[in-house]
Amino acid sequence: VQLVESGGGLVQPGESLRLSCAASGFTFRGYDMSWYRQAPGKERDLVAVAQKSGEITNYEDSVTISRDNVKNTVSLQITNLKPDDTGVYYCNAAQSWNLGPLIGYWGQGTQVTVSS
């Protein structure tokens, strides 16, 4: 199983980013896919979920998750970035998203830094 995140970087407040996670080694369409953010010194927080059923939940107004079951990718669009959005963004795959932190697969993360 491999999850590889990309798209992070240093951006200025108000800009947008699109993060991507490429998945391999498992049946992608059978898994719920989630994005988490871990800010410096804080716990990993759930940001958005794209369930295998097609149901989408974005837990913040500035984020939009999407998945492509053909390309086996999940993306996270973040708009109007703020310094509080700074952190490492992780992709998670789990058969049930609510169990993701316990038994899901994790990528290595991609760093997003929002600073002027």
C-alpha cells in the first residue's frame, strides 16, 4: 500500500492550493479517503472525507475534497489560505473513515506553509 501526497509549499495568505494523493496497492474504490492536517505542536485533525459511497464531507469552509476512482487519486482544494492552515497534510485510506486514525493507511504528508 502506498499513498503519496504532493502539492504543498509556501504560499501567501489568500492564495489557493490543490493537494493530491496518489494511491496504489489496494482497491481504491473500496476505501474511504480522508485528508488530515497536523499543525505544529498539535494533533492531527480531520479536514475532509470522500467516502467510497460518494458522500463528501468538508469540515472547513475553505476546503473541497474530491476523488477519482479511475486515476486512484484524492485531491484537496484549499482556498483563501490563512496562517492557521499551516501544517502537514496527510492522506488517509480506510474501509471506514471513522477508523482511519486507528487502522487506516497514511501517506508521508505534504507541508503547507502560509506566510507573508
